[in-house]
Amino acid sequence: MSPAGRGYTYQKAQPGSDENYHIYAAGLNGITGAYGFGLQDRNGATLINFNRVDQPNAYLEVGIDTEGQSAVLPSPTQDAGVTIKVSDFVPKQLTPVEINSQYGLNNFTTHTSICSFNATITPQGSYGTFMIDTNAIPTGPVNGLTFMKFYSNGSSAKYKTYASGGPQYSDGVWWITDLAGNHKTLTDQLTKGEHYYIHFVIKDNGEYDEDSTLGNITDPVALGSSSSGGTGCTVNPGTTLSYELTIFLIMTLALLCMRKFYFRRE
């Protein structure tokens, strides 16, 4: 018979050891005996009624408390036949100044943690879909946001395509859903304080995978937005450097020509 079955629960399990008394478990005494204490397992009614007969489509989702930081999870929507497993992740918070210093990305503010994670994927070489959670997205439209990859060599890259019509399993695609799984389009308004999932697709050994071993994926990512202001010049992460540099050179050449013409007239 288990200790709970013999009545050795709560303070009776450790008589005279008040420092080891499980206050939370004792608070549940008389209400439930389910998982209330390490020595007690299903000694009474549960706090939650979870009946798969009456609710055949119900499921129990267990999350990890990351103390307000984002967690990386496999997305519930995957390409056909693909299975992924996240083995570990490390969320960290960086200020815009720190992001600029480490990755050369100016005026970028994150709305999730910067999550470095490792995962396995089968079949090898497939497209895996992951997601991170946040409730810190500022109020505004989806098209004001950018999803970024941060490489270990100090560079960064924008996830290039937003799947506005639903899941799309291609490298570098991302999209946002609410907790109920409702897909958000680029023009949909998000509300700060509401919880959202950012889903993103990585091809095993593709552009956004830093682990060269087939079947393994490593990818530090974060959702954020760019803002103008500050000193110096800022390159928009949504455009290429060559385009902006070309515009700058054309404007400079035009000013030089105008200046030369002016002095000739003088």
C-alpha cells in the first residue's frame, strides 16, 4: 500500500520536521488528493475534470513557466510527415544598444526574448515549423513587425516571407496566431498584453539553420520592430544594402552635378 493509502501524508510523512512541511500540498488537503504531494498520487478527486469520452477532441496542454520570457516549442502545424523535437532553448533579453553592438542591427527593439534553441527533425532535410510565445507585442498591425535570425558570427537576417493566408512550409516563412490558433494577416491589429504565437519555418541545413549536421537545427531568433531616430545612418533590415547604397550614390552624384553647374554659371 502507498504512503498515502496508509495515511502518511503532509505533516504525518515527516513528523517533527516543520521545515519540510509542504504548505501548498497541505492547502489542497480535503480538496484533492491528486499530485498534491510527492508521496501522494491520486488519493482523491482531481481538481480538473478531463473526460475523453464526453470530450473526445479535448487535449491537455502543459507549458513551461519561463518567468515572462519566450519559450520555443514545435508548432502544432507541420509539413506532412515531419516530426520535430526541441531539446533545449535559452531565452535572453537584449536592449537595442546591445543588439546593435553584437549584431550591427541599429534601432531594433525586440518584442520576444532572443531565443537560442536546439532541435531534431525527421526526416532529415525537411522543413520544420517552430513557434515562440509573447505578450509584449505593441498595439498595431502585423506589418509593422519583423522576424529576425541572429547568427553566431554577429550577423543577422530577416525572415523573408509572411504567410498571410495560413501555414506555408518554406524556408524563412513566418506567421502569427492567437492562442486559439486564429491566423493573423498583415493588416490585422494586435493588442499589447494579449498572448500570441509566432510560427516560423526552418529547412534542415537551410539558410536559417546554423547546425551543419543533418537532422539537427540551431537557430537564435526574435520578433521585433525597427524605429527611426538616434545618431548615424540606419539600414532598413527589410531592404538590401545594395539598393539603399545605390540610391545614396545617385543622390550624391546629382548634388555634385548641380554644384558643378552652379560654379560654371558663376
